[in-house]
Amino acid sequence: MPFAVYILGLSIFAQGTSELMLSGLLTELSADLGVTIPQAGLLISAFALGMLVGAPVLAVATLRLPRRSALLAFLAVFVGAHVVGALTSDYWVLFATRAVGAFVYAGFWSVAATTAIGLVPANARGKAMSIVAGGLTIATVVGLPAGTVIGQHLGWRAAFWTVAIMSALAMVGVLAKIPAGRATTTPDLRKELRSISNPRLWLSYSTTALATAALMVSFAYLGALLSQTTGLTDGWIPVVLAVYGVGSFLGIIIGGRTADAHPIRTLYVGITGLILTSVLLALTAEHPAPVVALTFLLGAFGFGTNPTLNSRVFNLAPQGPTLAPAFNVSSFNIGITLGPWLGGLAIAADLGYASVAWIGAAIGLTALATITLEQHLTPRPTPTHTPQPELVH
């Protein structure tokens, strides 16, 4: 596997820490900014909304730019947004910086996915995407609990400064290891648009959004559930979040190994496991021991489908190697937006934090339905030769 793919994964780790760490900082943000916990949870949705818009827009805007230049520009804006966020005391300014940072993070994801796929053969796409997306799982193992500890002891602003510094270091890695050249073939926007008209692709996007929402509706309020319902002290919350991260890391490793050979089976097993875990979490939310074990499984099943969800779009839209994954990034973030929003509605309606897990199970069942429907559609004929978005060194 080219070392550049690992650099992309580490860059996702730096930025992904920001995406995830708010789950463990909601109570601190709520108290400092004078807002409710559900309002603080909307900062997670703000990030997702920025990514939702940013992925396709920036994928098209940078279609003809050298990929390294685009990646560096995205990282620079991301760093700036986190500096402003760390300095502000206004909820809505922070909301805006979350959206802006996410906007360019989405662009980074899209270009990074295309770059990674272009550096490996077709039969290694799932593995390459597991490494890139693995940066996000490392963020759950290391970044999320570390960000929570930093936030608890030094304030949430210190966590934002940490992300800004890590992202600046990621720029150094991108500059040193990502090929500077343009794609060997001239990108054709019309061909890209034709490629994404495949109805099976849009069902795959639906599966991505629903599977992500099924995970995020529980994950977004996991820290609050552990504190308010399970009754754990603040010191134990980073430990349990780290357990979630370990599960996520193992899940994405296993999912990366099965994504290329058994993509549909991987999706069925992962989403079914997520449904069952959510049901058990809802039933045992007041008991620490099962909650800790289920938190591990939540991460494992939730992230085990990630490499398949990321790599499958390249097979369903072989002529759209830039736009197809960009819309998939948006699909992930529809799920990231939908999950916390639905969870916030349930909590605001006094249904309790355990209710979010029931919502996750219901969304997961809908995701299984989209996979089944997509499998019953007649596959479109695909060209015998799939162009690789290779880079010129």
C-alpha cells in the first residue's frame, strides 16, 4: 500500500477528531455558552451540514486542480476555522465555524478518496478506503477520549486548539508525500454526471445515509447517556468512549478485509449487528457493565460497514471517480445530521436518553430494506475497462 494513502488517513484523523470530539464535550459547551444540551448537540449537525454541501461543491470546483494543492487549501481553511472557534464566546459564531470547517473537510474527504483509489489497483480499493477511513477510527480511539479529557481539564477551547495544531502538521505530510501532478485523464463533468444517474447508486447513497444515522443517533448523545442515564462519573466517560473507539478500529479493519470480496454480506452483517446492539443498549441503558460492552459493539458494527459504503460507489459509478464519492460523503453527512436531530427531538420530548437507541434500531431496519431493494434491481452493464484516476508523479 503506498505510503501516501496512510498520510491521507492520518490527515483524516486530525480533522476527524474535531468531527467526533463534541460528543464528549456537550455538557462543557452547554454550560460555557449558556445553551441546552440538545442545542449544543446541534453543533454536531452544523458540522454535518457543512460536509453535506461541501463534498459535491468542492469536488466540482477543484476537478481540474492538482489534488495536492486542493488538499492543502482545504486544510489551511480548516485550521483557520478552528482558531476562530477557539477564540469565540458566541454560540452562533461557533456554529458558523463548525459549518465552514466541515465544508472544507468534506472537500478533503472527496479528493482524498479519489486520490487513494487512484494509487491502488481495483481489487485493493476497499483496503485503501479502510486505511483512509481508518483515520476516523483512530480519532475515535485516541482523538475522541483525548479531546474529552482535554476539554474536561483545560476547557473545550483547548481541544479546538489541539485540532488546529494537528491539522497544520497534516499539511506538512500532504506536502511531502502526496503526488503533486494532475490526473492523467482530463476530468469530464458531463461524463461524471451521466455516471451518477444509476438508480442502484442512489440506493447505495440511501444505505450510507441510513446506516450512518442509525449509528450517530446513539453516538451523538453517548456521553450524555453515560452520565445522565447510566450514572457514570465524568472520569469514566473518556474510558468508555475509548472502548467505543477500539470497537470502531477493529470493525473497520475487519470490514476493510471483507469489503472487496463480500460487500453485500458485509453490509447485512454490520447493519444487523448495529440494530441488535441498539435494541440491547436501549434495554440496559441504566446498567454500566452491559452498556460498556454494547458501546464496544456499537463502534465495531457501526464502522465495520464503512469501507464497503465508501468503496462500493466506485464500482457502481466507474465513470464518475470524483463526483460519485463526493455525493457519498454527502450521504454520510445526511446521516450524521439526521441522527443527532432525531435524537434531540426525542430527548426534548422527555423520552429519555435510552430512546435514541430505539430510534437507531428503527433506522437500521430501513437501511436493510434499501440494501435488499438495490439487490433486486437489474445491474447496469458496465465497461470492461474501469479507468483509474491515477496521478502523475
